[in-house]
Amino acid sequence: MGANSVQDGLTIALMVVLVFAVLYSDMQLAYKIGIGVLVFSIIFLTSIAGQMLKQMKEKEKENRF
């Protein structure tokens, strides 16, 4: 329960960084695209890792009984 809310908070923070980097900064387009790709890949990887941890915890609970 706690890890999920931390993950959600970090996801929102990354999205805010993305919005500020894309809309309010004076960078080249290539850098903006790179930041976008980096942010979305981090979000994707953390969501996959969170799902894997949930599945591992469920398997441990099933094996105990």
C-alpha cells in the first residue's frame, strides 16, 4: 500500500518535470524529445517492476498456505 502511493507520487513528479521541460524551457526540440522518452521509459519500467513485486508477494502468500 505504501509503495504504490510512493510510485504514484514519483510518476506525477516526473510528469510535472516533463511538462515544464517541454512547455516552459528554451531547449532544442531534440532535447525535449529525449527528456520525454526518458520520462516515459522510467514510468514504464517502474510500473513493470511494481507489478512484478506484487506478483512475487502473491506467490509467496500462496506458497505459505
